[in-house]
Amino acid sequence: MADADASPVPSRQSPNRRDLTQGPIARTLLAFALPTLGSSIIQSLNGSINAAWVGRLIGEDALAATANANMTVFVLTAFTFGFSMASSILIGQAFGRRDIDAARRAFGTAAGFFAILGTVVAIAGWFLSPYILGLLGTPREAVPLADDYLRVIFLGMPPVILLVMFMMALRGSGDSMTPLWFMILAVILDSGLNPLLIAGIGPFPRMGIAGSATATVIANWIALGGLVIYIYAKDLVLRLRGAELAYLKPSGACLSTIVLKGLPMGLQMIVISVSSLLLVGLVNQQGVHTTAAYGVTMQLWTYIQMPAMAFGAAVSAMTAQNIGAGRWDRVSEITKTAIVQTLIITAGLIGLFLLFERPALGLFLGMDSPALPIAMHIQWIATWSFLLFGVTLVLFGTVRANGAVVGPLVILAIGLLPVRLGVAWLGSRWLGPDALWWSFPASTLVNLTLAIAYYRSGHWRQAKMAAGRTQPAAV
């Protein structure tokens, strides 16, 4: 079992993989975070392009159908994100300890678990699709289209889940470039195949809305297959060979860590979704123009919050490696550096959007739309709060790298549910509709205050990702 050793030197060093425990922190962090940011931007653009194809080639009913189906997919991928992040942190800490065997064990357990999970979800989803759409209250006229779409998407969950896990595992090993290239491949295939399979162009069959889902499934299978081939062709450090293939059978201790630590991280995404849905209900009470203005503003906010999410993920990977290496002296410096870089990039995006807000919003609403001034008003009240959001995500990224995952979940739930919804609802007595928009700065300020208090308390340093693996630093 020669391959399954704890040697610090893998069989071949990937040109894309970085040792996140060495070198200048600022340059290393930025070089690692930017490809992650690029992946997020490309993925969001892909969703917008596919929605445009569906809307133009099929119609509004189909667009409504995909929106309802994608709500289900979001819940599933939220938990996938949590479990993937947990496995990524385990891998990062193992790399920090120079324990290659432990990294491969974590990768194998995650891959085996996600393959089983994806298969179960695919089978269950195929049969439960009509019932799920009923629970969501999908409009009756959209149900047949949504069912056709969702059944195919469910069949494609195994490659989707595995691709997300593989990409996050590579980031845990210090490689953020390889996931970017294969994300680009998946997006090119998905957006390119969408119109061909929807409309039946050339040799492709005319599949309607199922064609859009089929394009996504094909793209993810090809990207996953290509990534696996690349890992073995380049002999990347996470590849499993010989006796190591037994690691694909999920081990009890490693699997329990992934599930127990990943579940709270997945629930964070659910909290965000629930808060957004409840707030939309309050916004809808203000009329169609306000709803349209808010919807367009959310489109722009998606891009503004991407740097925070990218640096939060990068901090988790970098901090995990340094904790595994016992380099606690670098952890606080990584956090401070990430906060500065996140603030600079986010502030630049906010300034750019505010400077060109009228033409940017006008692309969606039209320059003469009565919703345009409402959207501009929302931007000026709430957009700056994403600076606070960015700092909070960096702090969360640091503490979860040591296995402290419940604290961030509780803090996020407090800010997004009682605080945000309370200000939006109760504050309307004094602020009118503006209470809806002031709820964003209020909730992000509370979240940031609690996150700083939790970080400075040092309690998160006593957490452990896996029993007996790392020793907490002195507070």
C-alpha cells in the first residue's frame, strides 16, 4: 500500500496547486480567491443565459416552471455546499499537516458519500417531482412544464453533486484554477446546448423545456468526466489508486464529521433563502412597481456580494491548511488581509454600480419605467451594507475552518430572521416602505457585531474539525 502513506511529497506537483501555509499572505490569498470569484460570476451568468433561452424559445410559463423547479434544486445544492465545504476543510487541514493519506481518505469518503447521495436523490426525485411541485404551490398551468424539467434535473443530480464536491476538494488542496477551467467548460456546454435541444436545431431533437434540463445534465457529466480524466492524467495529489480505492467506501469517523459539520453550513443557505422569501412577501404588498424594482436590485446585488462569498471560501481553505500546519500565527493575519481585500473589491463594485445605476437598472426595467426611481432609491439605502456582509463572511470563513460551524449559523439566523424581518415589518410604522430597505443595513450590522464578538471571544479556537486532529491555539 505504498501510495497510502503520509508523505509530504505527492507523486507530482500540480502547477495550479498552492501551498497556502507559505509565502506572502496578501498575494497568495488574492491569487487563490480570484479564480473562485471568477467561477461564481460565470455560474451566475450561465443561469441568466439559460433563463433567457427558455423565456425566448418557449415562453413565460416555461420560465415560471424553471423558477419553481430551481427552488427545489437550490435546497439540495445548499446541503451539498455544506457537506462539500466540510470535506474541503478536512482536506485542507490534512494538507497543512502534510498528511496526504488523510487528505485522500477524506476525498474518497466524500466522493463515495456524494455518489450514493446523488443516486438516491435522482431516484427519489423522479418519482416525487409532482408532489414537490404541489408543496411549492406551483401555478397549475406551469406544473406540466415544471415536472418535465424537474424530473430531468433530478436525473442529473449525481454529476452536479459530485462536480461541486470535486471542485471544493481541489480548492481545499490549494488549487482554485482547475475548478475555474472546468466550470468554464460546463458553462460553455450548458449555454451552447440549451437552444439546440430546446428548439431541435440541426441534428438535435426538439425537446422543449426538457431540453434545457438535458443540456445542463450533459454539460455536468462531460465536465465531471473531464475533471476526473485531468486528475489522473496530471497525477494530481488527490487521485486514488490501487488499495486507496477502498477509501471510496465512506468511513464512519470521516463521514460523521462531513455530515455533522456540513449540516449547519448547509442550513446557513436555507436561512438565507427563507429570509429572502419572507421579505419578498412583504415587498409584494407594496405593489407591482416596487416588486419589479426590488427584483432588479437583487439581480445587481448578486454580483456585488460575490467577492465576499469568494473570499469567505478562500479564507476557509487557506486557514484550514494553516491550522493543520499549526501555523496559528498566520491565521489572524489571513483574516485581516481578507477583510481589507474584500472591502476594497466590494467597495469598487458598489461605487461602479452607483455611478452607473440608471443605465444598469434601465437594462432590465427600461429608462421610462416607473419602477426605475424606486430601484435607485433602494440602491442608495441598502447597497452599502454589503461591505458589512463581506467582513462577516470572512470571519465566518475563518472560524468554520477550525470546525466552529454552529456559531455562524446562529448568528446568521438572528440577523436574517428576527432582525431583518422585524425591522421590515415593525419599522414600517415609522419609516413606511423604506423600512424594507433599511432592514438590510440593520441585519448586516447585527450580524457583523455578533460575528466580531464571537471571533474575538476565541471560543471558536477550541473547536475541532475531527477528533484528535488539531490542537487549539492559546486565546
